[in-house]
Amino acid sequence: MQGWIEGFQKSIAYIEQNLSETLDIEEIAAQAALSSFYYQRIFGALCGMTVGEYIRARRMTAATQELACSDHKVIDIAVKYGYDSPDSFAKAFQRFHGITPTQARESGANLRSFAPLHIKISLEGGTMLDYKIVEKAPFTVVGMRKRFNAETSYKEVPAFWGEWMQDMKGLKGMFGVCSDMDGKTFDYWIADLYQPWEDIPAGCETYQIPGGLWALFKCKGALPDSMQTVNTQIWSEWLPALQGYALAGNYSLEFYLPPAKDPADTVSYICIPLKKL
């Protein structure tokens, strides 16, 4: 477990060392020996924010310190930390601090600081995480696909489900599939198991899921809370302790059983592809 934590902390150090440079999510994730797809999911579960939000907060903190402690021009500081103009910097600065860059240089100005993250996993007893590792042959799903920005997907994917519920396009909504994550965007599918003898509903297409090993995590309870709770446990507790296996692929699945009469009895699964070491 310690090696995994050190790798993730190395990625945080890399961000810190390059705040005034162009940061690429693929390179950041490589510091932790993870794909950008999984790195961003783990980062969000561990840190409660996206990688982009963290970088912006750290850049703003560094820019603020330089602004308060030097006579450098605002435009120079803005450009150094990735802002296109003094206006865009001033707007972001005011959202962060509640005052303008000019006011920040006044004596006694109240400023905020966002400290660098330090990843530390605490071992705490009393929680159970039900899962099993199984091998599955390749299979194909059919569904609606939409491209999402990783930064805003937390709100937009539920909205996508809401749109689908207005016109279900002949789908039952058995699966939620994340695929083709390139570090900044990914495809999300609302899908069913594809049956070749059935017509593909209008507006839908097919996608083949590779065969291999899967870790299946059972989520019981009302959605989305039950799934979000298990998702956090997967990335913050299960993955750091994982031995003999590594994450595989740039895709993952959510599997939904029909809702129970009592929401507390509803069962769904989070499915993570694995490979043996």
C-alpha cells in the first residue's frame, strides 16, 4: 500500500513543481503509474475535487503570494500562472479571495491560501466492502453515447440520465459505461446488453466491452448515494490495499438491477477491469 501512496504523492509534487508551466493530465497520471482515466477518478474520491480544481487553487495561491510579496506587474503574474489576460485573472482572483488583485496589495488585506495536498490513507475498521473478482468473455452493449468533460461530468452525467428518462429510446438502462477517457473528456453510455437479432433503437449505437477480469462491487441502497459511497471506498480503501492485480483498460461499468419496492433494497454494481501482475 505504501508504494501506491508514494506514487500518488509523487504526482502531487510534480504538479507543485510545475505550477507555472503547462500541465498535462497524462504526464501527471504517469507520475503515479496510472492511466489518466483512473487517476482522475481516484483523485476525485480521495481529494473531493477534480485535478483541474486543485491545480487552479494552487496556482491562485502561488500567484497571490507573488502578488503580495513582489512588485511584479499583474499581467506578468497572470500570464505566468496560465491566465490569458488581467481581466480573466482578476475575475478568478475575486472569486477566490473576495477582493481584487489591487486590493490584495493593500496593507492588512485578507487573503486565502490553499495548501498542497498530502495523501495519507488511514486504516479504520468497521466498514465492509462486498466484492468478487470474476472473468468475463467480451460482450457488446447498445445505447446512447454522449461526450463529457471530466471536470464537469459529476453534474452533467446525472442530467444525461434525466434526459434519457424523458424518452427512454427503447432502452432499459441496464448499464452506465465510461469509455475512451483521454484525460480531459470521456464517453458515457446509457446502455443495455446488445442482442444481434433485435433492431438498434434510433439514436443508439453499439460498443464492445473487452473480455478479462473484473472486480464487481455490490452497492445496496437508494441511488445515487449507495453507489457514491462504494465508489469512494473503492478508490480510497480497496485500491491502496490491492495486491496481485492492477487496474486495466480505460473503461468501467455500472450495472443496474431493476429498482426494488423499497429503495433501501435496490442493488447495483460498480465493475472495474483488472489484470494480474
